[in-house]
Amino acid sequence: MAVASKIISSIVTPGLTQTDSTARVPLGTIVHTDMGGVAEYGQAISAISQYAFSILYDGGSAEMATTTLAADAGSSKKIGCPQASIASAYFGWFMRQGTFIGRFSDDCADQVPLFTTATAGELDDAT
């Protein structure tokens, strides 16, 4: 079941599931959604699967999260989750807060911290 979150910010933007080969708003643009969410606009370094947790770097680039990428020292990083697949070098929205769908390992416990895994884009409750 997909979550039908809609942008409620007062700026005109592409929809949360729209991806484009050309940026429609500046990278790093933040919007608020009707379900208490925050989404950030970014560009995929490589193809990113729908619902795959991704690392967003300073400057707006993004790639699917892994333990290795998350642990790599360097520029500040944020975690986001696109609600549509984003092709390499394409632009789209990454949900950073609120109600949205994401990829989790089987049998994650409720109310526990989540960690990146060796499987790109997937989070688990085990380190």
C-alpha cells in the first residue's frame, strides 16, 4: 500500500514521485508534506530503487545507503528515501521525515534503532 503524501509548501514543485533528467528546483530544496513529512530534492549518483534508503551528500547528490558509505568519513550526510525509482544522473525527492515507505530487513523489531546494512538501500535493527 503506497502512502499518498502531498507537498503542502507554498512553492510550486514537481510531485514527490516525479523524476526528471533536468533539475526542476534547486538541489537541496526542502518541502513539507501533508503527512508531517519533509522531503529534500537531490540528484542520483547511480540508479536508486524505489523506497531504498539513500545517503544525501552536501551539494545534493545521493546514492543508496550501505554500511560502508555511511561509515565513510567525509562530507556531512543525511538519510532520505525516494518514493519512486530515480535513474542515474536524474533528479527527484527524498523523504527525510514523516510518514513514507522504506525498505527494511525482515523481522525488524518495533521501537528500536535502525542501521544500514551491506544490502544497498536496506535498513535493519541489527548492526
